[in-house]
Amino acid sequence: MSNVLLTLKHSGLYAGFELRRLWQTRSGLMTLAATAVIWGLLLYYLILPATELVSSLASMNTSIRIMGTNILQHLGNWPTPELTLYWLLSLFLLPVFCLFFTANQLCSDLERGTLRFLSLRSSRAAMLLGRFAGQMLVQGSLILLTVSATLAVAAWNANTFTWPMLNGAAVIWVNLLLILLPFTALMSVFSALAPTAKLAVTLAIVSIGVFYGLLSWFTSAFSGWAFLHHYLLGAQVGKIASVQGWQTLQFAGLPLLQSLVFLLLAYLIIKRRAL
């Protein structure tokens, strides 16, 4: 038990370091600035002009299917069209950004030999979990900033701030973190394998593409195995987009299980790798 507590303590230190690096270093502040600029442009040029369109489509119950799900069927249930558009954009864009943003969890330290020095004071499991948790904290901070900005814009346009707005923003934040969990854990695997972050991203994209292609061929040839598509990375995104509120948490089991599997695989790789 003492080893487990020590691992958790060291993991917390690594995670805290990652979070401080976001807010207290020049590169971290540049990341914050870039995030603010990107989402500011999306808010001004995409979300705000499309709010009336989304409201009208939702009121007309227009059928638009994405990933086999009628995305617009439940959009009218969200408190504001601004949060609706932010929700849809984030569902499909953030997992892609996550592959690039979290690629350097271990690569640079492995190349510089930093992990060899850190392993003298803490376990490899603590380093892996700490970097993973740190990346989730950083992403959680960035998502909180962007969803808060969207919430402020929605309240400004509506000339009021209500509890449903705040509750909707909280639902979005929690679900986006759950969606990003397995993608971040997957990059832990490739970060442990690749010597550079660029190579880790390349391996991830190629591996995902090849795996999905082979699985599609296999399930088309053997239709009895089509159920495997329901367990793919991000398979719950289409389902989450079709419901609203805290009902979305009914799909949390899959990303949590996927994250656990990927982290175990990353640990086996880093455990056998020479630092």
C-alpha cells in the first residue's frame, strides 16, 4: 500500500509540474494565447453567425445524420445555440487536436535522458501516470477557458445568465474530458514508442487509419463481427451527440476502459524500454 501511495504522490507532482508549465512558462502562455485566438476566431466567424441557423434547424426537426446518428434531433434541448455549436465542434475537433497536443508526453525526456535521472527518485509508473494526468489537467484548463468564453457570449446575447446555461457548460466540460481520455492515453503509448513527438503523431495517425481500414474490411467480409465497431476509439461520440444533459454520462464506461487498456500497454512498453 505504501508503494501505491508513493506512486500516486509522485504522479501528482508530475501532473502539477505540467499544469504549472502551462501557466508559468513562456511556451505555456503562448499555448494559452494560441488557444484564445483560435477559439476567438471560431466564436466570431463560425459560432455566432450560425446560432440562428441552428435554432431554426432544431425547431424544424431537420434530419441530418452524422456517424449514423441524427445530430440535430436533440439540439433544441440545449440551453443556448452557442453552447450547442461549441458542443458539436468540440466533439469532432478536439480528439484530432488531442493527438498533436499530447504527443510529447515522454518523447523528449526519453531522447534527452531526463527520464533516466527521474527514475532514480520515482517509478516509471509514476512518471507515466503523472505525465498523462498532467496532460489531462492542461486540456481541462484549456477547455474550461473556451467553454467559459462561449458561456459568456451566450449570456451576453441572451441578456441573462441562468442555471441551465451553467449546467450545460458543466456537462460539456465533463464529457469532453471523458472523450479525450482514451486519445491522450493512446498518445502515451506512441510517446513511449517514438523518439520524437512528430513521429509519435505520424505513428498514431497511420496506425489508426490502417486499423480502421482492416477492421472495416474484416467486418464487411464477416458481418457477424460488426459489433466491434461499437468499441472503437471515439465510437461513443455519435451517440453522445444525440443526447443532452447528464444523460451523456451513460456512455462514460467505454472511454474509461479504453484509457485503462492504453495506459497498461504504455506501462509495459516503458517498463521494458531502456531509459
